[in-house]
Amino acid sequence: MKKETIKAEMMLDKEFVISEIDPRIYGSFIEQLGRAVYGGIYEPTHPTADENGFRQDVMNLVKQLEVPIIRYPGGNMVSAYNWEDGIGPKENRPRRLELAWSAIETNQVGTNEFIDWSKAVGAEAMMAVNLGTRGIDAARNLLEYCNHPGGTYWSELRREHGYEQPHKIKTWCLGNEMDGPWQIGQKTAHEYGRLAAETGKVMKLADPTIELVSCGSSGSGMPTFPEWEATTLEHTYEFVDYISLHQYYGNRDNDTANYLANTLDMDNFIKTVIATCDYIKAKKRSKKTINLSFDEWNVWFHSNDQDNELEPWSIAPPQLEDVYTFEDAILVGSMINTLLKHSDRIKIACMAQLVNVIAPIMTETGGGIWKQTIFYPYYYTSVYGRGTALNSIVKSPKYDSKDYTDVPYLDSSVVYNEEHEELVIFAVNRHLENTLKVDIDILSFGGLEIVEHVVLENDNVKATNTLHQQQVKPHSEGQSFIEDQKLIGILPKMSWNMIRLRKSN
């Protein structure tokens, strides 16, 4: 195939506002699963461990990502989790069979430890309650333990455990993936809707300042989607503030062009959930708008076969340890673009997960730490994608793939930070062979100059990173330039790009 330069156009204007970006759109997730906690964030015998047993090398990388909110403790495991097992003196905490992932849970890390860790890395906690095997009572007790100042049984117990001040956890998930047959305590839509509504009602009686996330479908491929959303929201609409979305992708057919087009499916998923929420709003004649919490998203498929070979009932087995490729990083960059383009309704999103388990950060137990390929688009967008999301008018050549038609080669999101007079363009070139030249109209922003053009590219779509070899990492030698009040973006073949501009002096 002859290599050539293809062309696209983008028109930007500071008035083309989608919304202010809620920083929580760059959130993540830690579940009591695999080595996410034990050997991940917590390893008392590690050379870098602090006085609480947390790995400081992990904390440093999480701080680099500037993760604003972290969902905990699950995930599938929360649907059989007794939160009381994880509080009080560690020597008295029971070991349990963790049925969701066929492991042993030692409960050496629980609610208070996680709050300590999340504060240490500068993140809010997003707490999930068990609506699988438990319900209203356990949820209200956990809320009282965490958020009530004192003078009651559970709040005084927290103070006895060394936490004089309440944790003031703002955001709470009403269960997890309750439509899934793999879930302990799976519910029908009506069963879940009634339980979630009554639990949410009681929780907001106990603390009116909290916000609640109702379970949406476990993915767009569920047979009950989007009827699940409509039915559950009939019950929960009055009490909840968000509905959750979960979605993972994988290149199981080894078809890169089709794989990179999966964000078209993600976009349709989001639009369908928004439409369903707004249908229930109209049906109820409500003035309240339900926003979206995309609190599980990532690439997940590499580890499936190896996980099938693990022996059950071990402690912190190496589960879901996907080793990510360069092409995975490109898709992750596009998935973040998709979130930003819907930031008017998506206020929270959580890359699942943060350390070792389908994660941007990997560790050796007792040893080193490294950045997976997907770390980089997550890092740059989290750090530089703060401000106002702008809508852009794009003209791009397109292609067809096995599952999709009219896939634009150019995928992008745009963020304007008025305070810093900074314009940031995150752009993916999906073309596997050709450079993409993009003419970008930036006239409305006045005189801008390019601060940097960061590029993530690699000739090997299957290239990976390890502790000893970083094959996939960004460089700052992008070839963009400004000409006649236009930004000319040169996007290498199959690449993720960040072009950052600032008001010239």
C-alpha cells in the first residue's frame, strides 16, 4: 500500500462549549481483587512502604496521574462483602472466602485504611454498598460509621478505631452490576429498583449531603439493556443523582482497524443511556436531570486465558493482569476523548482499575514498578484536560471495518482552560499506514503559540512495556506549526497526540 498524507479539518471556537469538565471524569477504581490492594497499593514488607504499609512508589505514580476520585471496594466482590470485617484491630479481622473471584480475603485493608490511602494520594473515595447479600441496614450503618460526627453507636465505634473526625464520603454506589448473572445476589430490574430506592432513601435521611449512583446495565451488550435503566430509574429517580455505565473492549479477532473503531459503540451506549434517563425524566415530569457515572471502563481481554488456570482460594493471586499493547493505548486515548465529548452528562468516570488489575500501573510484589502503555493517554489528559470541553466541527476521511461504517480517521477532544489561557487538543489518527494532516481553525482564541506536541507512536502495534523495557512511551517532537492563524497538526500514522497551545505574550 502506498503511504501518503491524508487531510482533515477542524473548526474551533471558544463559544462552542459542551460543559465545564468535572475533574472526577479522570477517576479510577480499586477493588479487593487480585493484587490491586495486596502487593499493589498495600505491602507492609516492601522497601518503600510507609508506616501504614502503603507502597510509596505506587503512591507517587498515582499522584502523578492526579486521580480525583477512586471507587472502592468493588466491583463484583462488594455484592457479598461484610464491611464490618475490615474495621477494628487487624489481628481480630476474619479471613473470608471471597466468592466473586475465588480467593481468600484477609481484610487487612478495609474502609479506614482505604480512606487513609486515598487522602495520601489526594483523591476522594467513592464508596460502594452491598446490595447483593445485604441491603438497607448494612448501608445505613456503614454511612453512619463513615460520615456521622459522633454520639451514636457506629460513629463512636469509628472514633474508638482512631478516627475522631468523620470521613465525609460524598459519593456512594448502590451496589454493583446487579443485572449480571455472575453477580452474587443478582436482581431483576424491579427487585433492584425497589431495594436501591429504599436504601437510597434511608441513606439520604442519615446524611442529606451525599450523592448516590444507581446501577445501570453491566454493559451495552446485556439482553436487558436499556430496559434495565428505564425500569430501575422508575423506582430510584427521586433518590439518585447518577446512573452507572460499565464497558470494556478487547481485540479478540486481532483486527486493529475494527478495534480502534470501538468508541463508536461507546458513543452510542452513552447516547442511549442519556436518552433513557431523559425519557424517565419526561415521564415523571421531573425538573431533575440524572447524570452519568461511567465508573468502569477500560480494555480487558489479555488475561482471560491465564485467569482460567489459577488455583482457587489463594491470597492476592495475579488475576486480571492484562499486559497492554500500543494499540490498547490508542483505544484508551479515544475512550477518554469520548468521555470528554459527553462531559455535559458524564460527571464521574473510573478507569478500571488503577494498580495491577487491568491497570495503568504494574508492580512486582517486593520489587519494582512500571507504567503500562495505557498510562500515558490517561496521564496527559488528566493533567492537562482540566477546564471547558469544546465542541469541534470536524471534517475527516472515513473508513469501514468489520463491525462499523463511516469511522473517522480523526478522533479528537478539545479542552480550553481560560484561567491559564491554554487550549489543548487530544487527537488520535486511526489510520494504520498514513500520516494525517489536520488544519485547525483557532482564530477565535487570539494569538496562540504551541507549548508542546506530545506523540505516542510505535511501529509495532503489539509493543508492550515491562519493568526492564519501556517500548511504548511518548515523545515531545510532534511536527505541528501555526500558519495564517491556523494550527496545522501533523499526526503520525496510528498515533495518540496532545497539542498544547497558550496565549502568546
